[in-house]
Amino acid sequence: MKVNEVPQDKRDFKEGDKLKKLVYAVQEDGRYTGVNSAGWEAENFAMKQAWDDINEKLADTEKKVREGALSPLAYFMQKNLMDIALLARYAGKWQWQVKRHFKPDVFKQLDREIVGKYAGIFNITVEELITFGSKQ
Amino acid sequence: MNDKVFTHYQHAHCESGVTANLLRHEGVSISEPMAFGIGAGLFFGHLPMLKVNGAPGTTYRIWPGAIFKRVCERLDIKIHAQRFRDQGEAMLALDNVLATGKPVGILGSVFYLPYLPEAFRFHFNAHNLVAYGKENGEYLISDPIMETATRIAPEDLVKCRFAKGVPEPRGFMYYVTGVPDKPDFAKAIQQGIKQMCFFMFPPLPWFGNSAIFLLANRIQAYPQKLTPRKAALYLGNVIRMQEEIGTGGGGFRYLFAAFLQEAGQLLQRDDLLHYSEELTIIGDEWRNFAYSAARIMKVRTSDVVSYDELSELLRRCGAHERDLFRKMQQIKW
């Protein structure tokens, strides 16, 4: 890759334009040098696609939470890009326990302590966690 | 007590960047490509059974932690490295070293680094950065992928250092304790190249050169085995790993080519300069592959012909690399 071939395709989502990565490219005289790149179309697209996929799944889960089919825990887990294994690890629970907490009825009866722990993992307040998706 | 001010340099890759920045601070003149090459950072791996963020794991470089360790071993640099069970203990140990004026390498998760654009913040637990001081309750941070030095609040740094998942950094931190007067670069370069070539030809299908062909076969089968959506996500993951922060799309091939060039100049060896040029061309081929993959992703096609062509591009990268690394194995030192 020559210096003038270093891609400068703007990464215009999720503050992506804040970072100009350094890449190595070949100068006219054949020597390698570091050049800043605003982004690369192929990577931007792959990254955007990954985020779109996350957001689609998240919207789906949000709907289920609002319908009362899932507890808010499922929503915030996905919002924080976690899966059940990772959330269980953070919470110090078994995976089947976390899965059980996805049931709205079980979630409502959880100890304040456990709910507080979950809220802490997601960096939100207990109120935000338990009221999410409930009918006002 | 060390009063020298820490200087931040931006680099392409986190681990080789941290290695270069830490060693430069200690007076060892080393570039990022040199650190990457001596650490034998170049690699390939494809693990269909290991799912990372829902897609099969693919890597273009050696596992995290190897580069720093190997560079220090090969240049006879003394280091101290430590993991912790307790968060408070880990932060206290960091503060104590920072108080002596020594910059400290830190391993952690990018998810908990607020200074990074959100687009990059996934649960990736093997990011390297340097803490080089504390001011007004905040840590001074030199993250090699950033253009400038930055800061982070202690509560964020704790989360970053004690992220859970695979792998778990457990507060891992490392710093240089001693450097030799004249590090032997010639020997280190030789060891780096030899090891890189050796690791490219293991007797396992998931690692090294043969894994490129494994991936090619898998990709060829995507249209039959996966929904167009899933196939696009899998391809996207391959591209993202190939461009894993600052390789310019060449999957670290340009970085290693830059190393070969620098090594060739330092040791006055034309063969290394020549191999550098060859590897640059291979890097361009990788980039072409990623371009073509992105095109297929965009249309979400299950057109068998385009997947056939794509896997053929990949096999060509693999074949050219095999030839080059086999030749490099025969280098007479």
C-alpha cells in the first residue's frame, strides 16, 4: 500500500470520526512510514453491520420487555454487548440463574442486593433497571 | 527515581506500540515495526468452534502478551509483571510504581475506556495501554492507538483492568526494571523471523498458514450453510479482525514488512529488503480480499460464484505467504 492509497473513508457513526488510526504505508522512495487514516470503507461497513445487527436484536428485546415477555435484565445485558455467560461471570451467578432472572415474575421478586449488583454492572441506578419498559 | 517525562507516540497496534513506548522511555531506541517483528507478531488462525461476538474467531497476529514478553527476552530487558486477585491491591500497586516515576503497561478491556469512540468499544479484553502518572485524581494514559495522550478516571480504570470474560486480565500490569547497555538487535531480529516462520507451519489445521486454506474452504461453503445475513456477519468479522486497529487492511502484513525493511537496513541485508517488498504485495492482496468481501456483504448475496471467487483470492494470499515464509525459513544468518 502506497502512502497515497491509505484509505481516508470517514467513519461517520458512533463517534468513529474521533479516532484517526495510524497505518504503515510505502513512500515514493520505497521506505515505510506511518500515516494517519480516517477509516477504511471495507472496515467501516463491516463495523457498521455489526452495530446494526446489535441494534436490531436490541430493539427486538426491548419490544419483548415492554410486552412483559422478558425482564429488563435481558435488555440491559444486550445493551452492554454482553451474553449470558459474560453477565453471569460479572454477577457471580450461574448461567441458569441469570436465565431465570430474565423471567419478569422472577425478576420482580429478586433481592434488592442482587438487583443492585446488576445495576452496578450496567452502570445505571436500580430505579432505571427495574422501571425500564414498564407501563407508566 | 526517574524524572524523565514520558513521551507518547501513536502506533498502529496496541501491544507492539506499548512495547515500543515503554522501551523508548528507558532509552532503548526501538520502533513499533521492530518490536512487532522481534516479537514474531505475525500469525494467522481460524477457529470455527470458538465464537467471538457470535462469529468464528479469526486472528492475524500472535496471542496477546507474547510480543512484549518475547521482545524483552530477546533484548535482555528485565521486566516485572504481575496479576492480582484484589482490585484495591492492584490499584495500590499501580500507584506505588507510578509514584517512582515509572510508566506501567496495563492490560484491560476496551469496553471500559471512555476516551475511545463508541464504535470501537466491544468486550475485547486484551488491549494494552500505558499509565504514566496521576494528576488531580485521574490517571495519565498513553494509549498507543490514540493520536495524543489522554486521561481516565480511577473507577473506569478498575473496570478496565478487572474486566471479566475471555481472557480475564486480572489487573495484569508490567514495567521495565532494567535494560542492557547495548541490546543485541541482530540476534533478536534473527530469532523473531525464525520464530514467525516456525509458527506459520504447525501440524494443526487451525493455526498458521494452513488455517488460511481452512478459512477459504469455510467461506466457499457459506452460501450453502448459512443464511445471507449470517454469512455477511461472519465475513464482516473476518474483515474486522484483519483491520484490527490500524493495520491498514493488510492484517499486520504491512507492519511486518516495515519490520523486514528496517531489519534489512540495520543489518545491511538485501534479502530482507526483498522479502519486505514481497510481503507488501501480499498485504495488498489481503486488502483486495477484504474489499471483495465487503462488496459481497453489501449486497448480501448467496451467489455461489462470488463466494467461490472470494475463497480463491484467499487461497492466493495463502499460497503466496507459504512460498515467502518457506523461503525465509532458509535464510542463512
